[in-house]
Amino acid sequence: MSPVHPVPPVLDGHGRPLDQIQLVGLTAFGHHGVFEQERRDGQDFCVDLVLHLNTRPAAANDDLTRTVHYGELAIAVAEVIRGSAVDLIETLAERVAVVALSDLRVAAVDVSVHKPSAPIPERFADVIVRIRRHRAEFATLAAAARAAAAEPNPLDVTPSSPQRAVLALGANLGDRLQTLREAVADLDAVKGVSVLATSPVVETDPVGGPEQPDYLNAAMLVETTLSPHALLSVCQRIEAGHGRQRTVRWGPRTLDVDVVVYGDLVACSDRLELPHPRAAERAFVLVPWLAVDEDGVLPGSAPRAVRDVLEQIGSEGVRARPELRLDGVQ
Ligand code: A4P
Ligand code: MG
């Protein structure tokens, strides 16, 4: 087994060291290397992982769904080792980092790839490549890994059959209810999008950003034949059509239309992350989502039922407004 090294901490947004989960000595057979016999005969590769994340929420509730399931992660990493062959263990390490970072709770990861049977004509104990990759690099790394494997970005793929997506609507400037109603009609009028259900409207305390008026929030369940990127473009066009200005992050807005989930896709580009990275923390998204899909699931390496996530975070700051109806009936 590989020795466990003390790993320098990664700091959270408040300058505190994040917790670590170490998975050490994960070994699988692969065919990586530049030599023909390596590609043909294969050899063992061994991976050590250090995940940097906050484990407090899991510990406080003794709840596996609030942390990384290291058993599932181990299977996913072993699949990378057994998967398509690459020349360099540097490349293999980066592929493993992408898998670890695909769980949004992981802020950074250290990956060591060992190749103890490397074809070196001298006596040696091990060859190790050790890398650290951060969440901020995830989109770039994932894109590079796909390009190398000549795979299209799933966010650009037009589905062969209609997909279900959940959209979150928010407004806190102007005639909020009227804007939300028009947004639903606008979306339903788009070719390739049909609205299956709209949630009741809730009034919500603003979360983050400057001091600003309360929001009206709602969710829509749609069926679409558009790719995720095309669906996002439609949402942004509709926001712009309702005078949406982007001046302050999390600032007040006439209309916000976010893609919360698209099927069970987990993917990321420089303009779209799925599932929406903050959906799991936000009751103003989850309460309406549950109302349009009581079996809703947040996809990921450890999928979580929306109902359970909402139970965990609570729905403080979200008030029912049954008299406000998106279908126009007062
Ligand atoms: N982007 C990445 N992933 C997505 C996605 N899944 N859906 C990109 C939509 N957009 C996504 O978004 C910023 C960038 O995120 C976009 O360029 C897009 O390419 P934005 O809509 O321009 O700005 P934003 O909405 O201020 O930013 P952000 O980070 O999406 O904000 P959130 O997290 O959506 O929060 N409080 C209450 N009570 N109700 C609200 O509705 N909304 C926000 C916005 C803050 N506080 C709120 C509410
Ligand atoms: Mg938004």
C-alpha cells in the first residue's frame, strides 16, 4: 500500500483548511504507456486521491448523501484506469482529477498515479506523478479530456428523443407576476420546447447580492428536443426580451431563467453547468421544483432526491402565494 503523505491543505472561502478524504492504493490493470508492449500486455496502475471538501454537513447529520461516496468514486476511477489507453501517466492523472471534481462538493483534488512496473532498465521502486487540480479548472480540464477522446461536449448534443428539463424562474423588479407569466408563454412558443407543468408561485427573501426587493420564484417542467446549450440560449434570449440587465452578480432582475437540470446530465462548460451548481442550496429553487416533479432527483455521482435535499436545507424565506397563478387564473 502506498504511504499516506501529509497533504498541504486547500483553504475554503473563509481561509479555513478544508477537510480531506484520502483514498489510497486504488489499483487496476490498464494499458497506458508509449511502448508497444505496454499497450499490448498492460500493467497495474495505482492511484492515491485526496479530496478537499467540507465534511461538516455529513458529520452533523451522519448522512452519506452529504459527502462523497468513496466506494462509487473508487469504481469510477478504476474504470478510468481500465479505460482507453493514453501515453502518459500525467494524462491519466488529469482524467482521474476530472472524475473526482465532477462531484461539485469537491473543491480540489490531489491525484498521484503510480506505475511501479514502468519499463525502466534500472532497479527502481516506483514512478509517481502527483498533481493538484482545483474546481475553477474543471470546465477546461473536462473539455480537454473530451477533445482528446474526440467526444462532443454533451451540452452541444441534440437529443435523439425529447428530454425533460427543469427551469427555474425568478423576478424581483417590475410587474413580477406578469413577467413570469409571459416567460412561460414565451418558452412554450419556442419550437423544440413544450411546457409540461408550471409550479405555484412563491414569494422569497432575496439570497446573496445587495439589498434588494423580495422575489417571486417558480419552476417549469419542460420537454425539449434542443441541446442543453441551445436551451440556455433560449432562456437568455427570453431574459433579454424582458429587459434583463447584468450589472451586479446576484443583483435584482426583471427576469432570471436558469436551467436547473436537463435529464440526468452532469456536465460543465464555460457558460453552462448542470445540474445548476447552487440549486441544492436554494429553497427558492427546490420548493417550486418539487411542486412540478415530486420524484425530482439532483443528478451526480451520488444522486439525491429533491425531497430529501429540501428536508435537509429547510424552506425558510419561502412563502406560498396561492393567489398568484402562472396560468393566469386569479
Ligand atoms: N450559467 C452556468 N450554469 C447555468 C445554468 N445551469 N443555468 C451561467 C443558467 N445559467 C448558467 O448567470 C450567470 C452565468 O451563469 C450566465 O452567464 C450563464 O452562462 P446570470 O443569470 O447571468 O446571473 P445570475 O443569475 O446573477 O448568476 P447566477 O450565479 O446564476 O445566480 P443564481 O445562483 O441563479 O442566483 N434570491 C431569491 N430569493 N430568488 C432568486 O431567484 N436569484 C439569484 C441568482 C440570487 N438570489 C436570489 C435569486
Ligand atoms: Mg441566472
